[in-house]
Amino acid sequence: MSHIVYADNAATTPVSDLVLNSMLPYHSNFYGNPSSLYKIGREAKKAVEQSREQVAGCLGALSNEIFFTSGGSEANNWAIRGIGYNLAKQGKKHIIASAFEHHSVLNILDVLKKDGFEITYLNVYKEGIIRPEDLKNAIRPDTALVTIMYANNEIGTIQPIQEIGNICKEYSIIFHTDAVQAVGNIPIDVKSLNIDLLSLSAHKLHGPKGIGALYIKKGTKILNLIEGGAQERGKRAGTENTAGIIGLSIALKDACDHIKERTKKLSLMRDRLIDGALKIEYSSLNGDRKNRLPGNVSMCFNGIEGESLLLKLDAMGICASSGSACTSGSLDPSHVLLAIGLPHEVAHGSLRLTLSDQNTEEDVSYILECLPLIVKELRDISPLWEKIINKKVKSF
Ligand SMILES: *Cc1c(COP(=O)(O)O)cnc(C)c1O
């Protein structure tokens, strides 16, 4: 089968033609170092600064509040390390996060924990959404930072960012959000949402891999993560990834310019996919049905292994994921599915299908044709399934 149905856009997206073409001249003609004084350097510098303005414009930020990074992971590490260690000097060593953050947040929090920080992880409940009153209750005099993702990468649920921002402002606590999945899918205005720091990444919105940005509100004190040259106004060293920066800004602008019609198209495909997949017996949707990203479908099918499901889908030309790309390959069920309270054996049978505007209704039809057959095939050979239908094992 030559045609591929790509339904793993939360893991990464193909670079669009628009983005690719905008990047090419910065590999070939304007390859100069943006810090150099001659023309091809100056041209590169000009393009970098125009891109910064464009990225800022899409977020309602000022251009000098945008700092380019190597991606979402670096932006998250920088925000949490840089704010955490700075405020630790004032004795503030408490951080609040949600229980199902991306590993680039969870693992840096673990590092801080070993350094004497205390971390409170907010419950996300069955719906996959934190409750603002829990956040209020968790705040202490020594709370340095609240870091809560905008939208979850596995189950697509959207957090009450406005309320979180308002609470943090009321208590004068710095608020960082990992918005890698949200940017380009949800209109964002950092000022009205009271966001102090925001991480984004290009490759989740048809931009290139290895480039992202951290929005840092003017006046926010943060330590550097990477030391070296004076790039990014002395805050993030390293020769600018000129082509990547152009690609990021073009991808982001394209996403923001078309957000309404793409949301409409994606939600329709998503809902058809969910409704169709829910017709399979002993299946369930993970996380809140309404408050979720327009392209996210996350399901569990009782009695089967997500990994086998993925292999069978792959054999039929469908690219999907069982959890986040970062954890597949390990046999532990995803921390996200456990955080919303799914039992281990149910969480093992998970499937994530994530759509982008490049998907079509035909893709959805094809997935809905293949999925029930594959699930049945796997259940027919599953000892766990036999126990479930004989009611020896409790299902959900
Ligand atoms: C992909 C992703 C990241 C990591 O971004 P990279 O650019 O791949 O480092 C961080 N957070 C979330 C929610 C993501 O989906």
C-alpha cells in the first residue's frame, strides 16, 4: 500500500510547502551569520527580527518578549529551571504543576526536586482537566511558579488557562504554560490570559523540527539556560537557526490566519472519528469530549494491547500512536492515562489519532473501515478479552 494516512500530528507534522519554500533561500542565499556585518548577514538578521515580530503578533506579545529556542523541550526546561533557581534565592522553592505534563516538564521538575524543591501535582480528574479551586488551595507563601500545559499532548484536553492566569496574577505567582499543542489550534493572547511564560514548537504546526520559542513577559527575571554569545539579547546563546526561525514564523502565521476554518474542519472529522470508533463495543473516549483539541481522538479498547493495534494499523498504512511518542517503546502505560484514573489493563489498550488540516474525510472513512476489523481480530486472540466477556475481569 503506497498511500499513507498520517494520523499522528500530535507527535509531529509534515512541513508544509509554504513553509519549506520560505526557508530555502535562508539555506542557500542568505546563509550569513545574523551577527555578521556584511549584506548576507544583515539580510539574515533582518529576516530573524521580522520573524520575531510575526511570532509575537500571533500571541499578542511584544517582539522583544520572544526568544527562539531549539524547540518545546528547551523552552520548558529554560522556563522551569530559569524561574525556579532564580526564586530559590528568595527561599521560594515550591512549584505547582498538573499531574500529566509533558516529560520535558516532569523530568526537569524531578531535577529540581532533587535540589530541594517541593512540587505539587494537581489532579486532572477523569475529564483530564485541572480544577482552579485545587490550584488556589495548593498555593503557598513559598510558591515560585505554576506550570500547567495549555492542552494535553495525549488526550487533547484543554486547561482553564484564563482562570489559572487570573489566579496566578491575584497571588503574584509566575505562570508558565507549555502551549506546544495549543499554539496554532487555539487563539492565544498572552496578555489577556495573564501568561508570564509560554513554550511553543514549530514542528507541531507544519514547521520544521528543532526550532521553538519561549515567550517571556517583559520584566520577568529568569536565569539563562545556555551561556555563550550575545544572541537573543544575551539570554540564549548560539548562532540563530535562521531558516528554522523563518519556518516557525511562517508556519505559525499560516496556522493563526486559518484557525477558524481549520478548527471547524478538524472538529467535524474528529467527531465523526470518535462517534464511529465508539460504535466498537467496550470502547471509550479518554478525557472530556468538548474541551479538547480540534484534531484529537484518544480512545481505549478493552481487551487488547495498544502496541499490537498500532502495528496492524501500520500494516494498513495508518500512522497512529498509543500514547505519546516519547513513551512508546516502554511497556508502562502512559502517565497521562493513569492520571485520569484508568486502570493499567485498560490504559494498555489505548489509541491516539491526531488529525491536521492535511487530513481528509476519506482518511477518516478509511480509518473507520479498518479499525473495527483490527480490534476484532486482536480480541479474537486475546485471553484478556475472553475474561472480559465472561465477566471475570471488571471492565470500565
Ligand atoms: C512535542 C511537545 C513538546 C516537545 O517539543 P519539542 O519541540 O519536540 O522539543 C513539549 N510539550 C508538548 C505538550 C509537546 O506536545
